[in-house]
Amino acid sequence: MAKKLGEDAAQATIVRHGKLRRSNAWGNALRVFAITALVVVLSGVATVSYAVWGLVQDVDTVELGDNADAVGVGSQTIEGELTILLVGSDTREGQALDDGEEGELNDVNLLLHVSADHQNATVVSFPRDLMVPIPSCPGPAGEPDYYPAMSEQQLNSAMMYGGLPCVARTISELTGMEIPHAGLITFDGVIGVSNAIGGVDVCLASPIVDPAAELDLPAGMNTLVGWDALQFLRTRHGVGDGGDTSRISNQQLFMSSLVRKLRSAETLSDPVKVYGLAKAGVENMTLSSGMANVQFMQGLAGTVKDIDLERINFVQYPSFTHPYEEGRLTPDYTNAQALFDVIKSGQPFAVTGVGEGVAPEGADPAAPDPAVPDPAAPPTEDPAVPPTTTAPPATTAPDGTVQLPPEITGQPAATETCSQGRTVY
């Protein structure tokens, strides 16, 4: 009976979700803020903890259901491994933008994991179009199993069932990772964050032109600030095959450049700039209760500040085109298992796959990407059947670094890459 209720709820939700369309410009504006907030965390700048001293007492908090261990007063690091979920909400409630849209979706889902030895950090991006099981979630007053489980639903609809705790539970079950900490970001802080950054340098192997995003950037190095930074992060039509996975790889390129800038002497020596980033973040966030204190922020800064840029990896949750939901994705469970097995082990790893929005090193940007199928070529398999893969045995380099399968795409923060613009039309 419970299963039947869940299936019925899933079908009803698909119809409801179809009515919850978002303004592209602002619905994706929160991506700039969510990405920047997470990168500020990775910078390990101690100024962040002091910036929130007078703010955390007023920050909104939420209980995730599992009480995380508190960080003791004066702690310089957080003991053991650390996992934080950062979710971008597109709610209009209480925001400056009010275009009549209702409801709330989790359009940005980023999972940060720091290994127990504090030597490796991984940021996993989950496509919002991913179709996944949603477990039963607590209700508004914390009632257990208030919302029934659903066998398959679009990831960015999880916010409609139990808010941030439901998103955390959904991604926890998808990945097998415990998520003791989470933050919810709204998009009112986008302008303040963009101004505080002072510009991010990105390399374009070819021009990016996207009239829908009002974006026209020339090939070469571009310093993006304000509106251009926002549009670079939200463009879909200007990169790769025009899909969300291409956009994620473009965002990872941006995040890597942003981490390098935040770690630079130019930023570290400017407390006003770092304070502005932290202040914009805290004023527009809801935090799980264990995070909303200065001691946690201090411990967080101490935990990540010495991680080498080569060991900060941005990766995308692997997926396939969904067999029957047009424009949606289905999880590549085999390669996802390989990814999270390595993350949980705490071993250093190398990303060998290049994202759809990133130009392969040394490749001619004008040449077709062999990883992208030719739409004119005859199909080699039934498109209604999801592809299956067998993950190759993990290979380990002499220095102990695990080489991930090429189906898992991303890049380390230390690597400078170029966006290759649109490749498939």
C-alpha cells in the first residue's frame, strides 16, 4: 500500500512540477551565489569566521534530523572527515524578485567532502535534471515519514517535500554518504557576492555567444564580474551540447579559477574583500543547526586551509540520457559507486574525464569532440534502453593516486582549462 501511495505521489508530482517553470535569468542566478559560497569555504580564510561573529546569532537554522557533533570552543580543525551539502533554492518568498512564481526547487546541489586526514577535498555537482528515488521525508514539524517515498522523481523537486532535510536525505541515499551539515542559499546575495569577488579570469577556446543569456564573450582570457559572471555560469545554449551537464563542466572551470584567486596573496591580503564575501553569504543562508556558530566556522577554515590545490577536485555525478523522460538524466550507478568508494576511502584521486563544456588539453577547439556523438550518425543501440557499464578495475599511480574512469568528468582546482563554447547544435 505504501509503495502504491508513493507511485501515485510520484505521478502527481510530475504533473505539478511541469507547472513550476522558472525565469531562466533569476532561476539560475543563485548558481553564482551557491558556487561562490562553497569556494569561499574551500579557501580556508580565517577572516570568514570573524565576519560572521555578529551575524550567526540571527541566521536561520534547520534541523537535519541527525545531530552532528558540535565543534568545541577554540577548536582549530574539525576532527575526522567532513561532509557539507550546499543547496541553491529558487524560492521567491522574502526575496527582492517577485515574478509571481510559486513553490521552491533545489536547482543547485553541491556536496563537499573533506577526507579524514584533511588532505583531500571533493565537490560533487548533481545535475538538477537527474531522475532519482526520493525517500520518505519528515514533515514541516519534523513528523517522520510525512511525505511518502517515490521511486523516481526529478532531483530538483526534493525541496517540495520536507525542505532542506529532504534534499539531504535524498542525496545521502543516492550516494551512501552521511550528510551531517547542510546550507540553503537564496539568490538575494548574488549581486553582493559578485561585487565582492572583483572578477574571475576564465579562458575561452572559442567565443561564447548566447542571445538567451545576453552573453557575447570573445575567445581568449576574459575577466568576468557582475552580470557577465552570472551569465557565464547560467548559459546552457553557449556551451557543449546545450544541456545541464555541459553547463556544470563550465561552472567547474569557473570554480577552479575562483579557488585559485581566493587562495592568492591578492585576496588573502584583502580582509575587506573576504569579509564582503562572507557577509553576503551568511545574510542569505539557512544553515543546519550545527554549523551556525563561530566555532564551527573557525574549525572549518582550519580544516581546509592547507589542502593542496591539486587535491581539491570538482567532479560531476555521472549520468546517462533518460530512456523515456525527454530532457532528463538517469544515474550511472556503476561509475557513481566507483566515485564514492574512492571519496569514502580518503585516497587521493585524479579525474581523467573532461567535461562537455571544457576544451580538451591540446585539442583543436574547431574539431569535433570524439566524446560527443554525431547526431547524424545511425544509433548503435536502442535509445529506450539505458546504457550499462562495467567500471574498469581501479588503477593506482606510483604515488598512490587513484585514476577515476573517464566517464567521471571534472578537474582539480589547480588545473587551468578553457571553455570550448558550443560544440553540438
